[in-house]
Amino acid sequence: MNKKLEDFVSFNKKRLVVTVGDSWSWGADMSYNNNDSYRINNHFGTTIAKSLNADWLSLSQCGSGNFWMLDKIQELAKIISKLDYQHIYIICTLTETGRAIFTRQDVDFYSFFKDNHLDKFIAFLNNTCVDNIVTALSSFTNVTLRVGTNFVDYVGDDRDFLLQSPWLKLMCRHHQMSYTGNCQIVSPWVLDDLYQLKGLMPLQKFNNLLTMLTDLTSIALERETLICTVPGIRHLHPDACGHQLWANYVLNSF
């Protein structure tokens, strides 16, 4: 299926809701046949926009990482002053930390690996990403930001705009299933991405990297098993009920 990147739904309003994220935010597998009209109508962005009397813009891409989301928000920030909206709500749903991270030339890996222990690395990446999102939006008084996570737990500095419960946790609660936190990575290819950073660190820290990846792999397997057993998750993505849960949670944060 050809997944378009942007969705824009106009209700001819003076407010705008912008959702930014990966496949969970895009709305993958919401129906068995990936019907586009069904996806749009049942998407959490549509629900939030209707509740806030706003238009809706989706900037989400399947497989994208957190720094890709940062790029989209920075691009949006360049035109916010030109948009005819009285208020803009930006909802960024972060995904697992480290997707395509070795391709980022604007992250100072050298200084981090030289001066810090690897147990701070995940928080460093998240803080770097969120700090830059805040910087991009800091000059706008008509923008409200919310940042949450999909099927992973956030590690980093606490902020007043952070949504404390991951999307997956809400679905577990809804289905009366237990949920254990402290998982930031699930996909094997993300762990491979982190391994590519071995050439950017002092040789004596390489064993620490292998230990970290081993620990992350064990936690990732547990989280993947949980995702696959939660009702309402189809091919690792939430259905319409899951989108409604996330929409209600975000709306309650305003």
C-alpha cells in the first residue's frame, strides 16, 4: 500500500491540530484492508481536532524515528507565523529511541561518549531531541505542545508537556492487562543502528556498548511479546478503539 506522508482535514476552523509520529501516529493497520477513509475518520487526530474545534494535519511516517519528527516540527515552525490559525496544538508521539541515529551528523556523539557513561545515552538522545523541539517552538505564544510515546517508555528530563502514560499502557489498562515499564527499544534493526555507533566511541567503552545492547535486547523481547498479546493491536498497531483511548488521554491533558 502506498502510504502518503501528510494528511490534512479541513473543518474551516481557526485552530489547527498537528500530529507527528511514526506508524502508530500515521494510523497503520487500523482496519484489515487499510481503508484510508476509515483510517482518517477513526484517527486520534480527527477526534482531537473535532473536540478542539480545529483542522487536523498529520505529519507522520511509518518507520520514522524521533529525530525525523524533530525535523518535521522544525520545518513546520518555519511557516507557523504565516499560517492563518489562532492556535496550534502539536502532539508528537515519540517512538523507540535510536532509529537511524547513526545517520545524524548534528548529534555530538564524540563528546558524549568521551565524557559520559553509556547508561545515560538513551536519556541523552531523548533530551537532545525534545530540547530541539522546544527551541523550534519557543517563540510562538499560540502553540501548545504535548509529547508522549507509543509502545515505549520515555527516559529523560521531566517536562510539563510530557504525557506520562505511554499509548500501549493505556491499552493494557483498558483490557485489564498488567504493564511493566522501562523499555525504550523493541525492533532488532534499531539495536543494529545503535551498534553502528561503535566507531564513534573510545575502544575501552565497546564492551559497555555490548552489555547495554544485551540488556536492551532482553527487555525488547518482553515488550514485543506484550504488544502481540494486547487485544486491539493488529500487526503491532492499535485499532480504532486504541486511537480513541489515545485521543481521550491527550484531550484530558489540555
